[in-house]
Amino acid sequence: MPAISEQDGESLGLESRQLPRHIAIIMDGNGRWASRRGFPRIEGHRQGVNSVRTVVEESTRLGIEQLTLYCLSSENWKRPALELNLLMQLLKKFVIGEREEIMRQNIRFSTIGRRSDLPKDVLAEVDKTIDESRNNTGMQLCLALNYGSRSEIVDAVKSIVSEVEQGGLKAEDIDEDVISSHLYTAGMPDPDLVIRTAGEMRVSNFLLWQISYAELWVTETYWPDFSVNDFWQALRDFAARDRRFGGLKG
């Protein structure tokens, strides 16, 4: 992980070795933020984009290796069609509008999830940003779109079964590494820290396999109000945790 500058270290109060390698965020509370202010729900999503920019910029500045944002779950398709259409257009606007900044900050852009249900015009812009940033060497920004962890595991099992049936893999050789290599996140480090906003105490079908040993940090703050100071508090709390991964120290 790149070193934090002296000024950065003083502002956060941490050394680079104390920071998570991979942060995953469940960005919750956009709708409630809007409703409490008498706004339509989509306004909460629009304001939430500002928090995305804040966290991406700060993660890049601190040398975080990967940031994964839970943008659209496979269950979110149950929402009203108007809200979903506006969300898709907001996503399209984001990947187009942030493309230049992604390149400037040397960010690698990627997505996980089932692509088939996403509008073709949105996918085209998503793929353009992925392609243009492919050779960047900085932080990986991963958006979970039409993502559900149970669906991911089902898709992985189907892929593994197919390889066994075709003779490319023996059943007795299936282990955790094989399963990990067939998930949408293949090649990515598992999250060290999961942040959830808006106070809900659940993981909502997000990276169930990958967060087995992740630290969880929940705040009552709604996502549109999530600030650099909130982010710093999550990182400081993470640094203070005693991570033993099932073992003992001493």
C-alpha cells in the first residue's frame, strides 16, 4: 500500500499499515434522507453521488487498494419503475461525468453483478469507462450493480459443475480457492472493512463469501450526509480492532 504523506498521517492519525486493503460500503439511507426533507426519493440518490465522490477521493488519497460500493442489489428491481429508470440514468450520468476524473486519479473502474438486466445504453457507458481505465495502476473502484451474493454463489456453483462435467476439474480438487476463483470478485482481495450507513444491522446479501472475516462498522448517518469525518472514524475504529481470524495472539 502506498505510504501516507506526513500531512495525511497527521490528519487521520494512522499509519498506512493500519488501514484496510479493501473497503466495501453498503450505501443506505438515500430514500429516507429525501423523505425526511420532503423530496422525492431520487433526490436522495442524487445527493448520495456527492458522498461517493468524497469517499472515492479520500480512499485514493490514502492509498486504499480497492473500494467496492453496493449501488444496486438484485432485490432493488422490486422498486417502482420510475425510480429504477431514474437510477439507471443517474448511473449513466455518473460513469460519463466521472470518467475524466477516474483517469486523472489513475483509478481502475470495474463492476460486479449480473449484467443482463441493465439497460444497453448504461452498459455501453459502463464498459467504456472500464476499458479506458483498464491500464490504470491506482485504486480499483468496483460498483456492485444488479448484485446479489446468493446469485453470485449460484453462478459460481454452475460454472464449477460445468468444468467438472467437461473434465477440466475433479470434484475432489474443489476447495475454497477454486470457489473464490469462480465468483464475480475473482482476483480481488476480500474486504477488510464493511461500512454500512443509516443504522441497519444487516449485510443485505452483500459479498457473503468474501466478508467472512471483515470488520463491520455501522453508522446512523444516512449516506447523503456521510462525510470525510465519518469515513475517518470508521478507519480509526478499524485500526483499533484486534483481528485474529479465528486464532490467538501471544
